[in-house]
Amino acid sequence: MFRVILIVLLVTFSTAINGKFVPTHSAVLDEDNYYLYWLYTKETITFEVQAKTTGYVGFGISPNGGMANSDIVIGWVKDGQKYFKDRFATGKSTPVVDTSQDWTLVTASDNGTWTSLRFTRKLKTCDTKQDIDITESTARVIWSYHTADPASETGTLPQHTKRGTKSLQLLSYGAGLLKTPTIPDDAIYFDILQPNVSVPSDDTTYYCAGFKIPEYSQKHHVIKMEPVIQKGHETLVHHILVYACYKPVNDSLHGFHGVCQNKNMPKEFNCISTMFAWAIGGGAFYFPEHTGYPLGAEDSPKFLIIETHFDNPNKRSDYVDASGFRLTLTTKLRQYDAAILANGHAVTHGEIIPPGVANFKTVGICPSQCTSQAMASQPQGVKVFAALLHSHLLGRKIHVRHIRNGIELPLISFDNEYDFNYQEGRILEKEVTLLPVMNNLNSKSANLNEKAPVWNIYYVNHTLFDLGR
């Protein structure tokens, strides 16, 4: 099976208005109890945390989601006095005060119910021993709070009342944005959901179902896709792919479903043109304002296959799932059609990892022989605008490399801190031009043998084509 990646919209971020803090991103770290807001520039990042407590509040960046070796700040307000220190955690104990105070408190307040701290630091500091750089890679944010203030700033802090961790893209042009694109008044919706399937008790299952696309009287553009994950199944549903069928499929197969690899699956379900993709931890995906995915046109697909990867390590037999996608469409066509390019490494039993190796790299290549044929009608190339990187548990790093005429260009997308449980679409700061003569390399490093990743790219296109047709 293939794994997935997306690409999207360039967003202009505001920073401050009349000196006031105007965050561009937000995340809920503990529902109803702890909220995070932030904005960043090319050199600095400013956070504001709001916790429902009158005690101390902790926040930090962790190498793995735990306390050890984490870059932490802890602050509180007591009797009108503000307390705040940059700290470093050596383990599950009071973090020590950092010898280099690189986090700077901007403001702090306590209104008797909530404590708020706003602080800033450089994305990369000179403290290589006790600070963690903030980059485009996935960040493991950790948080904590206590119901009471510490007795002093220098003594041992009482153990937190509550703590947690969350993976985030802190330097993102799409994920976590407070302001999302406006949906036009004429928008309609189309749901592609698994038909209340009984999930097999196997630890891993790829489950497929067929859907006839509604008949539209004119061309539409898909401008938003969002996951519809059944409540309580957030860890069961690992990723979802939607494949477009360009060859005729009998309407009687609408609603047909079963395990994808089952020999009784209809041969018409062998559709390989990836249309949409989502993976665990991701949210809604908005197409840029100048592009949309076409449906309803004469050459648009008429039938779709939804493939859901169920991750069921406890082998439960009581799951009944109806998860999938909701597509938002409009008749107000954008300037360009969008399409998707998938690249990666197929899963085979022939990938042998030598015993005892600490690291292993898998590479998938999209060669010029493929792109030149598929892009024959696009000599000027296409514009890549978003990407979704996908691997499984042992994946640690994923790089999407771009090589043209033997010369390696800047990475299209990358994640040096890949998290299996957080796979969010990555918006490119600038669109990247792919030409017919090129090589795309997708490389992934793992600690042990692991199914290789695939990346899918959404791109702007004058004339729609798909490498999978």
C-alpha cells in the first residue's frame, strides 16, 4: 500500500496590530483547561498559554513527548508578582534553571480563574545543550499546570496536577491557522463514508468501499476536504485514501465493500489514481483560492474507491465504523484545476534490513521517463503547493528531494522529527515548479525495518492529468 502527502496555499501572516498580540495559530492542549496561541517571524516565535488554574503553568518543547531533555518554561503570578524561568528537564523531576535564559517573558496575568503567560524566543538559539531548535519539522509540545503556586522560585516545584503532550507544526502556513478560508454561499457537500463496516479483529486492515459520484449538470471544484472520523475511533482510523476511477464502473457496485486484498473484490475496484488523502492527526484541507479539484466535467471520474487503514493493535472485534471524507464543492470555478502526484516505495517482502543496523534508508524515485510522458501536455511544468508525508511506526525522517538535470534543488518538503500519530498536510511557503524532465526522490529513515512511505502532491495544472491513469 502507498502512503501519502499534500501541498497548498501561501498565507500572509499578521504579527501585531498597534503593539497588541495577534496570534495566527492556535491549538487546544487540554479541552476547557489549556489553550496555546502563537505567531512567528523568520527569526522568532511568540507563544501565549492560557491555563485554567491559579497555580504555575508549564510549557516546553520535547525531543519525544517526555520530560527528559526538554526545553521548558514555568511561570506563575503570586500576589501581583510575576515569576518566569527558562528551564531544562533532566528527567521526571523539577526542571533545573537554564544557565542561558533564552525565553523572555512578555506579560503574565492571573484573574482568579485563568493564568496567562506570553513569552518569546529565537527559533534557533546558541544554547545547543539545553535548548531545542524550532524548525519546520514536527514539534512535540509538552504542557503542565498545578492548582497552587510554588513556595519559592528556587526550590523544588510541586509535581504538576496535570500534564500532556501534543505534536504540532509550529512553523506552518496551513496547520493550526486561526483564520480559515471563507466557503462560498453556493457550496454543496458530498460525503464519502464507510458504510457502517464491522472492522476485522486483525491488527491491520485495509478496507475498501465503492461510491458513485452524484451526477452534476456542470463542472464543480472541490475546495475543501475534511476527515469525518467516527467519535471514539480517532486511533482506530489511521489513514484514508480516495482513488478516482476513470474507467467505467457498474453503478451496481455503489456501496460494495470489503477487505481490499480479498480475492472477491471486483476487478473494477483496481483504481490507482489517488484523489484525496488524509492521515491520523490531520485536519481539514483547503485548496488555494486559485485552484480546485474538478468534478462534474466530462473527463472527471464518475466512481470513487475509499480505502481506510484500520489500526487495531488490541484486535478488538466490536468496532463498527462509518468514517471517511466530506468534500465541499462549488460551481464558482477557480483559475486552475488541481491534481495529485504520488511517489514513494511499495511494500514488499523483498526489502531486507541487515540485522543490527541502527538506521536504514528507503528511497522511492519518480524518474524523468515517467514525468516526461505524463507531463507531455505540460511543457511549462506544474506548480506544487502542498504535501503530506506518511510512513508508519518506525519512520523517523522523511525528505522529498527534487533533482533536475542532475542538479539537486532545495527540498520540496521534509520532516526530521516525523510522528506516526500526527500527519498533517504541509503548506509550502512558495509554490515549486516541477518540469517534465526531473527526478523526485522520497527518502525515509527508520530505526528498523518499516513499510516505506509515499508522498502525494497536489499541484496547480492548466490541463488536468494524473500519473495514475
